[in-house]
Amino acid sequence: MTRLFKCLFLVLISCNLSFAQEVVKGTETNLFSPDKSTALKFYQKSDAAGKRTCYYQVSYKDKVVISESVMELQLDNHLSESAMALPVDKRQRWFENLQVKRIITSTKDTSWKPVYGENEIIRDHFNAVTIETVKDDNPIYLMNIELRAYNEGIAFRFFFPENEKGTYYRITSENTEFSLPEGTKAWVAKWAQAPYEKLPLSNWGYEAERPLTLELPNGLHAVLAEAQMVDYARTKFKLSTTKANTIQTAMFTPADLISPFATPWRVIMVAESPAQLAENNHLILNLNEPSKIKDESWIKPGKIIRVMSQTTKDALENIDFVVARNLQYILFDWKWYGPAFSFSSDASKVAIKDFDLPAIIKYGKEKGIGIWLYVNQQALLMQSDSLFSIYKKWGVAGVKFGFVQSGSHRWTTWVEKAIQQAAANQIMVNIHDDWRPTGEQRSWPNLMTSEGIRGNEEMPDATNNTVMPFTRYIAGAADYTICYFDRRIKTTHGHQLALAAIYFSPLQTLYWYDKPSFYQNEPELEFWDKIPASWHETKVLQGTPGEFVSVARRSGNQWFIGTITNTAARSIKLKFDFLPKGKTFLAKIYSDNDNVNTATKVGVETKQVNAGTVLEIKLKASGGQSIWLQPK
């Protein structure tokens, strides 16, 4: 009898819970991607006390991606409200009394041309819904929920129109949920330069870096990402403590804002394969504003080498080397102006003896080579109001920001301002360490690349390298700092060679830790000589994170293809069906080969290929292969 009573009690509780909330009439909205594959559903539910909750769901071709999940922000405006003698909002959940006033639909289908990129033209095509809401007990608080559906995925954010009473906003947390199918696994990294782990949605013990790539049990692949995070605090992802298989947003710090403003976009990309996900990374760019730089002629992509020994002699030798090897830039990295972590160091003065920077810049200009300078955050913080104008007078091409702080609202706005100050003085930018982009390089294309990746400063293994195209590179260009001769690399030389085609960076660092004297006329380095740093077309041909990947990129009528494997040897078939039919190409193939009589053990062979060709590639453990295609 007791057991029966317990069962009935549980049934009653279940019934109670299922009827505890009801959908608020007039709030349900369905939004579809232009190709009708992706569906986004929004609605409000109200409980017996009249408290409302905003929910959304996402599906792809009728397969569940996100089941019923909460949209929510937590605000604490009481200091501003009290100071201005306004009613103090004491509600536990800020969204709980939002009333939907109006729902507006729209569509957009345009294209734009980036200064540089993985594709010459980017299509920006979406359907949108704007849900206008107001707090039912305080009409000064208006908020729009903005929803977009692209063929590549969906995005949403919260927009706060100008407050008629001038109240300031303090967002303390963002409690948006992503409830995923049971059995979903995620590629998790603890910080921006951490190794990735493939984990179930349980017991992480830490927040996950974004973008967060997911493998769903229904065969779909998804990415949770952040876009246009330029006046806010970085938001990572954490596991819900109350709901199974559910991820929540996790803000680094509160954000203090003045209306009008919008939160960053929360992005859910969906695809049927990891390769398709990686190829669709332009969605992050589309969620940012167009370029704010009128004259973009000075922004020039290129390949760069770091000068390992900072003397005038070494600098001039490096310039001669990059001219011969068809690179475009050299970098002076770390301490050229003094101790980089000291506020007493002056980044407008050279602190090294026998380092004639004006003569080096002059020689570089004569040879068509640009000079980049490393500057640490201490000097940037103290001198950025004048430093970039000084560098412009010197003729410096770009600045590498070093050891920047990232995550908080304060440091987010600081680094965005520094990018803009650099742009005002026609200085290109590379940001290093834990900072990752969220698509703002569309608005400020002088931001060429950034680190935020486990690259060759950490000397990762080959498995790490096969994960990156499907995780970190979805956020945008990354400065992996590709090596070649250094003995510490944990891959073959063929693997390192292929990374220049697989990894996108319009400022592509090659020969990291290397010196010109290491070069011994290795024939395979022709691939790096010829490869550009910006592209007209990109195809992610195949791949699985943690296993292998093949990427093909086109510049003009030439193609460059890179393929790498993890720490296991494997054979794969490479199709050339992306080539125009009826045309033959000459393929130079650069592969690991133990029988070659060079220290790097990379052989070169030539074949003819066309759209019907299928090559079987045998990859050594931690190996790779590169192909340069020219039309016959």
C-alpha cells in the first residue's frame, strides 16, 4: 500500500509540474532559416503566480538540437534606480514580468566583400524576428529579444532601447540555457590556450571556452559561440547544476552599460558534418557590423617571420630571407624596448644596443617588407593614446599586443579601443595570449589575427592540431605560429608544412623559433613560398576533430591543399571534385618520405589531376601532406 501511495504521489507531482506553467497567449513565434532546415521557436510561459519565463527551442530537419531552454538575464540596477529616485526592481528574475508588446518579422539577403578572408564574397542571408517587450510594472524598461535564423544556424541577443529616465544598467549574470539531447559530447577547453578534451555533459569541473563544439547523438554537429562581444564581459559555458544535459552561459564579470545597447549574440551553429561546421564560420562575421574603416588600402595580409636575435645585422638578414622566401613582414618580439612587464619601459624608444630600428625600417621599405613590433599591455595601457601615431611616423606596419588581460568588461572595452586607436593611425594588429575574437575583425579589419590557441608556443601534438579547425578556428583567424626546423615539434615536417593551408590567418606566422641559417634549400618549402595568406574560396573537404582534416583553398586559379592526421597513421581518399570540370591541373605533392635524403624527410612528386581524380593518401603517424595545384 505504501509503495502504491508513493507511485500515485509521484504521478500527481508530475501532473502538477506539467501544468505549473502555461504558454502565454500571443507569445509563440516560429522562425525558419531561408532553406527551411533550421527552426527556432520562442514562447513565454506563466506560472500560477503570474511570473513569466522566456523559452526557446531549436531543431534541424526535424531533429532536436536544443530542447526547451530558458532565456534569461539577471540585472541589478538598484544603485542607479535609488540615486535617481526611481522604483527599485527587486524581482528575483529580471525577465519574469516582461510583457510582449509586438512581434516584428523581417528578412535580409545581401553580400559583402572582406578586405581579406577565406572567401572573396560572404553572403549574409537570414530571417529575423524582433520581440518587443516591456516590464509590466515599469514602462521605462523596454527590451527587444532579437532572433535570427541563417542556413548556418541561429542567433539571438537582447537589445535595450534608450531609457527615458537615463537609468544605468548592471548585468550581473546571463542565465541562458542550452538543453541538449542525452548523449551529447563536447570538445572542451579550460582556457583559450588549453588542450581540448572530448567530454560528456557531466562533471567538467570548470567553465568551457568558446566556441564550444558539440557532437549530438542524432548525427548532427553543433557549435555554441559568441559574436560581437565588444562592450560586455566574456561569456563562457558551464554545466547546469539542476538540469541534466544542459549548458548555461557564464559571464566573467558583470557588465556596466548605458542604453541603448545590445548584449553579444548567442550563436548556435548546426550542420550535418564537422567539415560543414568549419566551412560555415563566416556566420560569426555576419553577426558583426560592417567595416568602420573608410580607407582600407593599407591593410595588407601576408606571411611573417619573427627575428630571433635582435641586432641590426640579424634584422637585415631576416629581411633578405623573407624577400627570397616570398614573405611580407618581419616581427621584433619581446623586450626590444626594455623589460616588457615594467611600466617604466618606454615603447617609443629602442632599449637594445646595436639595433638601428630606423635603418631597419628603411631597408625593409626598400625591399617591400613591413615591420611589426611587439608591445606588452603595460606599455599599451600607458602609451596607446600617442604610441600608434609615433609608430605611424616611423613607418611601422603593425603591432603585436602581448599578454593582454581578457574576459572582464573593463579589459574588453580597453582592447577594442586600442584596436580602434591603431586603425586611426593605419596600424595593423595581432593580439596574443588568452584573447579570442568574436567577429569584430569585420568591423575593424586592421585586427588581422590573434592567438587564443594552443599553438607552437606550447608544441602540441598532432591530435591537438586536428581538433583546431573544428573548434578555435570557428571563432576566426588564429596565430598558431607555425614552426618548421625546431627540433621540439611533435609532428612530422610534412604535418607542419600543411598547416599553412589548413589554418587561416591573414597574418600567417611561419618559421616560428627558426632562423634563416636553418634553411638548407629544402625543396618542399616551395609550398610556403607560393602560398598566400588570403583566399578567394575555401573548401573543408573532410575531417573529424581529433582524427584528421583536409582543407582546400583557392587564390585566383591556383589551389593549395593541406591534409593532416593525428598521432595515428591512416590512409584516406582525397577527391578533387571541387575543381572545375573539364580542366586539368598540375599537382605538386609534398609528402613525408623516409627515403628522401634531407633532414626534413619530405618528398616532392608531380601528377596531373582533374575533377574526377581520387588520390589515396597514406599518412604517417603525426604526419601530413600538402598539394599545390596549377592549371595546365
